[in-house]
Amino acid sequence: IKYAQTRWGTFPLRFFFTDSYTTEDGEEMSTRKIKVALRDIINNENKQKPLSDDALAKVMKEKGFPIARRTVAKYREQLNLPVARLRKE
């Protein structure tokens, strides 16, 4: 790991950059932005019929975030959000 020394302290270089997701057409998107959109969709979904990861991937694609179902599952887990059957009320 490489570090950068600044007058405010020493930080790993990774601190200064955001993670990104590269779409099929080569466009890069911030994973933070994708996770915020995913969290918003899950928070606003019908709690009686929560969306599956596959359905979430389709909604994300419609909103301009073309990510795979496996990526949805990974980000959902990183956000500590349960699977659809456990989100059901």
C-alpha cells in the first residue's frame, strides 16, 4: 500500500479516489452513487412484495445503472440489506 503525506496527516492513496464500476460500453460509474440508488429503491419498494435481486437489477438498468444481478446482491450485502424474503413485512 502506498501513502501520501500531507499537512493534515498521512493517508493511503486509495483514500483520495472512489471505487468505480465499468459498464459494458466502457462508461465508469461511482459505486457510491450506485449503492445510494440501490438503497433508495429498496427503501421505497412495496414492503408486501419486496423486489428480488433480479428485479432490482432491472429497475437499476431502467434508472441508468446497468449492473448485473450478482452485482446487486454484492452491493445489497455491503449495505447490510437482507434478501427479499427477509425484507417482507
